[in-house]
Amino acid sequence: MAGATPYGGEVIISLVRMKGLLSVDYENREAVVQPGYINLKLSNSISHRGYYYAPDPSSQACCTIGGNVAENAGGAHCLKYGVTTNHILGLEVVMHDGEVLELGGAPDMPGYDLLGLLTGSEGTLAIVTSITVRILKNPEAKETALAYFDTVDDACQAVSDIISAGIVPAAIEMMDEIAIVGVEAATKPVGHPEGLKAVLIMEVDGIGAGITSQIEEMVAVCKQNHVTEIKVAKNNVERGKWWANRKTAFGAMGAISPDYLVQDGVIPRSRLMEVLQDIQKISDESGLRIANVFHAGDGNLHPLILFDARNEGETELAIDVGSRTLAACTAVGGSITGEHGVGIEKKEDMSLVFTDEEIERQLRVRSVFNPNNRLNPDKQFPKPARCGEVKRAVGSGEAWSVASHS
């Protein structure tokens, strides 16, 4: 969300050429990469030994692991395996004054969780120059299914029922009618039926002996929720085609709209139906189409707001619609981002989640790492309404500024 944009004439430090795989330790199941290393390239580089890297954002063919660390990226399989922070074992970072620190290393290190603090900090605390990640052994077996529904509500209820039944899928993804039309128009079509209102892509993996029963349970739940058709992938080729169709959804919107705005909110799974109904109302009221394609299993929504920037005022309308979708998420106890970060675009929306006091305390934490607001300044947090100058919580009591350049 514009996290790398120079907002006030700052110098950009690009790490794009730091793209090496430094080492792989299969015995201890870890790898060391530089921040510019492409996410999917890591899995491809270790697949011959039967290993992979679990976090799999839809952009994994082009996004970097350093960028994943900055935003704490998730992906389709984060339902079972967790997001980036769950797979970071160590970081080498450069502080604002040039000091190089090694964080993490041994599991269950005592002290504060600095790895957790740095992951998702959007470049505001330190510059990451090396990343030690956890790698996993490929699951013994895997099954993938497509489930078609005549209503979004039925698909939402199926997701909720699958999770409440105690089934732990590796992934449950959902696309609504507009998203389906887009991916079918822009990519190698899967052949989804016309007029389809929602599709679920469901996957289970693990020990081979239990996979068939898990997929059968999910099929049974879908049938209880009026599924119109359900099919299980015959082989890896068909499975790959289904996932490719889903993972190109964002870019595919260009086939049905000249412009689109990606949003990224999180909600409790049990409120999925309610929030999607609210998003549809926002679409109806604004006159802008909204395609929904998202990680249904963990409630991470990605409303894609379709608009035409050539029409006067439509860009501003799309931005307002985006904020309204985030407000709908936070109204049910959700959040304004699950993996795309805050950056510039959403920093004022942080007030939907945090009070001024909570924002001030987070800025105090930032001041320990970034005392002069030099690292990615004026991103991620708004200026608290009552805080022009905030006193340092520890040390000499020297004042530090949180004022923006605006």
C-alpha cells in the first residue's frame, strides 16, 4: 500500500539486487536468503530434495521474501501453515545508525520477540539484509476440490461449517461471480459454469491414509449447503490449473475493468456472510463493481474495486469505497489489513483499529529503533491527535518528533 513510495523526497535504498540463496540446511530444515530473493524460487530450488517454503502469496512468482517480511504476507495455505512470521527463524538487519544486528537463531530464544516485531513493520524499524526461514518437507498426499454455489451466502456458510466441524484444510479460497468472470476472461479458463455466484477451492494435505476421508467430509458439508457441483482434481496438472486460475485473479481484473483498487481486510470467519452482504450494499450504493477473491478459511478478504480513472471523480470514489469496506471489516471485530500492509493509503484508517493512546505507544516502540523517523518515514501510523512531540519512554527524556511532512 505505497509502503516504498518516497513521500517527502527521501532516498530509496533498493535491495532488489540482493537476490541470493545463501545456504540451505536440510537437516535442520532452514534456508538463508537475501531480501530480494523471489518467494516461489525458494520452493523451486529445494523441491528436488522434497522440501518447500510454505508462505504462498498469490504474487509468489514475483514477490520477494524481503517484501513478505516487511508486510507479513500470508497466502492461500496460511490457514493451516500460518503467515510469514510463523516461518522466520532469524534476521540480519541494519539499524538507522548503520549498526548490524543478528536477531533470532536458536528456537525459543528468551527475551522479547524482536523477530515478531520486525516482521510486518514495513521498513520503519530497520533494513533487513538477510533472512533465515523455515522450510518444510512436502506432504505425503494432497487432494484439491472445486465447489460451485448458486449463492454467496451458501458458500460462506459452507466455509464456516467446514471449520466448525473440526476439519483443518490446508486452504479454502473463494471467488464470487465478478472474480470468476475476470479470471475466465484473462487466463487459461478452467471452464467454470456461466452465471456461477461463488466457487470454493479447497485443499487438504498430510499423511496419505487420512486424506480421502478429509476431502469426503468437506464434500459432505458442501452438500449440506446446497452446492450445485463439486469435483476433486484428477491429478497434479488439473490441480495446478485450478490454482493458477485463482492466483492470477488480481491481474485478471484488467480484462473486465480499466482500473481496480485492491483492498485487504480481515474478519472473523463466522461473520463472512454478513460482511460480504455489507460490501455488496457498498457496491450498490456507489455504483462501482466489487469483485471478491480471498482467503476464506482465515477470513482475509480482498475486495477488488473496479473503476475507470478516466471518469472524473471515480478514482476518489474508489478510494472512499475502499475505506468503507475496511470499516465494514472493523465493525465486526476485524482489521484493516491481513498481509498487504498499511503504508500511506491506510494509515488514517488505523484509527478504526487503535485509539490515539495505542498509536502513541507503538510510535514510542518505533522511536527506539528509528529515533529520528528516518526509516520509511510517515508510513503505517497517523499522527495521534494529541501528540506533536512525544517524550521518549526511557533514556534521557529527549523529545522526538512524530510530525508528518505534510
